[in-house]
Amino acid sequence: MAATEVNTPALLADLAERYWRFECHEIPLSAALAGQATTDAVLFRESATDHARRDRGAGALLAEVDAIDAAGLDAQGRATHALLRRELMGLRAQYAVDAHLRPWLFPAGPDFTAVFWANASGVGDVAAAALYVDRLASLPAYLGDVQDNIEAGLARGYRYPRVVLQSAIGNTHGTLAAAPEASPWMGAFKRSAVAAQPAVKAQADRALVIVREQLVPALQRAASSTPKPCMHWV
């Protein structure tokens, strides 16, 4: 191979790997659900700053994708190239239309997504228990970021259909109906085969304090701050 010849497949493989690392950082829940080992204690990055950074990062990666000549790739390479381009363009398109300022509230609103994560999580040892609780502790800030985005969207004139608001508030109240001890966020410990170990039990106790003193109040604030059903599209 000449010194100036470009190894296009290798460039694409490197880019695909960097895209996956980018997604795991920007959307940590994707990594957790994919079984990707990560020590990231943050599950959701949803602040306005996060979305702006994600858009810039996606733009930089997209420029690299577009600089690769797909004609020099085999069938699998062309599929990878097309998929990367679609994913990155999708991220940029969502930001361009202010999708983060009118986030999903129903059926998969922020509280539903947090419950989904808890139900999909397991605690197999002390380290996993500690990481689970650290991630649990990040949820109130996530809920606050989503609420800030909604308020910014309202200021720009974005509205939700009445049925969406009624259903979203109902879902949150339903989640709050359970006692902290019986909340879905304690389920990972109840399902754990090592729950009786003192160090794991200590993490469960820490989780309960977070649920009772931080997460439940955050959900109550979210329910009371959600736009009232009178604010709907006609």
C-alpha cells in the first residue's frame, strides 16, 4: 500500500467505534441496556447544555462520515456507513427542531423511563449495588433538567395535547402511590441473590433514603410543575 493510500475500511471501523463511545457517553442508558460495562454514574444527560454539546459532537462525526467515500467499501461497510449517517443526521435533526424542548411525556415520559431502567437492572455484587445507587441518585437532577426543557419550550410557544398531559400526570401519581419501600427503584435489591450481604444491604439502605428524601420529592415537583391540561392544542 502506498504511503498516501487511505485505508477506508479501517477509517470507517474507527469512526464506528468512536460513535459508539459517543453514544454511550451522551445516552448512558443505551450503554446500560446494551450490557456495555461502564462506570458512568449518570444515566441521562438531558440539560440544554447536554443537548447543545451532543449536536456539536454529532456534527463533527457526521463530517467525518461524509468525508469517507462509500464506493470504496464492501456491502457491509456501505451498510455501516449509511447507518452511521442516518443516526447522526437523526440526532442533528431532533436538535434542529427543538425536540428536547418538547420531550416525550406519555407513554414513555421521564418517570416511566426511570422505572424501566430500574426494572431492567440487577445487583449481583457490592460494586454493582454501589453503582446502581449512584445512578439512582442522579435521577432527581435528570427530572429537573427535563422540567427546565419543558418550561423553555413553553416560553417558545410549544404545547402538548390535553390527553398527553392528563395521562402523564396520572402516570406520575401512579408511581408515587407506592410506598418508597415498595417502589420499583428498590426492586433491584429485592431480586438480588446477594441482598442479605451486609455491604449490599447497606447500599439498599442508602437507596431507600435517596428514594424517600430525593426522588419522591423530585417526582412530586415534576407532577405539580407539568403543564396543566388547559394548556393544549386546539
